[in-house]
Amino acid sequence: MSQSAIGNKMITQIGILVHDIEAVSKAYADFFGVDTPEWFWTDTPDKAQTEFLGEPSQARAKLAFFNMDSIQLELIEPDSYPSTWRNHLNEHGEGPHHIAFVIEGMKEKIAIMEGKGMKLQQKGEYTGGRYAYLDSVPQLKILVELLENDR
């Protein structure tokens, strides 16, 4: 058996793209029997330093999180700027976008994944860490998001 490319086999999050975060958040809250989470905007471009396909991007998104017992469900409503979120929503409609893993060594892990043919699509910073989306659709049929939290 070979070693995990990212050093972690625990999926921490499933990301779902939506057109209306308020309506879908309420639907999930009703389904799970929990309070509807507050949504919030991703950090501003100056703070997020978002890059999409290797170029700086103004893209932002509304996010809402459901912290379940074993996994986090992330709802994402993108703004109109080009991004992995906007492109995927335009091309495929609402639904699953990514599975996420918490990792250490972002640059190293991106290099390993790219060596396996999974090209970096988007990366950026968030308060407390950084993220990267890799195009693993040809191999895994879904994008992979790497999350690295500051210690």
C-alpha cells in the first residue's frame, strides 16, 4: 500500500456550491434539526491574496458552516468574479465542489499533488491559515482542497 500524497486520510470538510446561501442554509438546518448558521464573506482581496489560475483575483464568497460530529459541511455562494467557485457553479450548477483535508507543509503538498497531475487551481489566505484547491477531477472526480492552519 502506498503512502497518502497529502499525509492525511481524514476528510475534514465537504464543500457545496449554492446560488442562495440563506435558503440552502435554512434547508440544511431544518434537515439536521439545528440552528441556521450565520453566513459571512471571505476575507477582502488585500488580506486573502487570492490567486486563480496563477493570477491575482478579486473573488470572494459567502460561506456558512455546519460542524457535524465527524465532518464540516461548507456552503459557498460565490460573487461574480472568476474563481474556482464561480466557474464550477456556472459550468456544473449547484452541488458538491470539493473535499478538504487539513495538512502541514502547503508548498510541499501542492508540489506532490501537481506531480500527480493535479494542477493548482486557486489559493489564498484566510484568518488563521491558507487554502489551495487542486484540480483532481480527472483522477478523483472532485476537487481537493488543502487547508493549512497557523499554529
